[in-house]
Amino acid sequence: MRTPNALKVMAEMAKVSGAIVGSGTVRNAQHMQQSVDAGCRFMVSPGASPRLLDAADDVAIPLLPGIGTPTEAMTAAERGYSFLKFFPAEALGGAPVLKAFASPLPDITFCPTGGINSDKAKIYLGLSNVICVGGSWIMPSDAIEAGDYGRIEALAREASALRG
């Protein structure tokens, strides 16, 4: 949702057989409806404001809301969310913070994003409360600008093979 062509790209990707397309950065009810209309199967947000969570109650596809603190995680869990985005992961203390969350928040699973590279992804994936990671290292801006889709494909293949 952060670029002018995001919705068009998502709609085209949704036409690919077997593709599971999600949208981000979802910040309001309009973004949610646009995501549904584009054929997305899930949405990702950097935060979990009450208004955003209320809007998600009326949308047919799941939301992965973002949190940065235990209080935010508990608030989202009270609303029925057991999978949360941890953002911006590295700026908020990284893997040690999520490791610390594991004991007091055992019913919550995280997807950390923000400042993660392939080496850090391996560390996160080794945590019991992390199911996946996200990162823009897969699509570096210099590769996009150069049209180096072979490099992007290779990075995506490497990322899909990562394990903790």
C-alpha cells in the first residue's frame, strides 16, 4: 500500500495459480477493502490500533497486526489474535526481546520484520515463538533498479529454504 502501483501488482499476483497474496502496509478500513478487492488472502499492518482491529472484524481475510510491546501483544491477544507481527524488530531489541516474550506470552506466535537480514532471520527462526520472518533483503533496491530479477529470485529461494 506504500507505492502507487501496489494494488495493481497485488491484483495481478492474485491471478497466478497457487499464489497466496497478502497486502501491506494496511493502516485503515479502506486499505482492508482494497486488499479484498485485489484478491489478497491476508493483510499485514505495522500496528494494532483499536480502530484498525475493529475494522478487521468486518473483513473476510485475516489481519496480521503489528506490535512492539508486551502490552500491545496482550491487547491484541484479548481481541483474539494469536499471531502477531513484531515491528520494527531490530530497532526494538531483536531476537532477545522475542525470546523474553516467550515465557510470559506463551500463547502468542510472532512474525518479526524490520531490519532483518538472512543471518538474523536464522536466529529468529530458532525461537520457539517465531513462525516466520519478513525482510526487504529479499528485494534489495539496487537489484530492483537494475532489473536484476535473477538476483531477486535467488534471494527469494534462499529465504524460502531458511530454517532456525
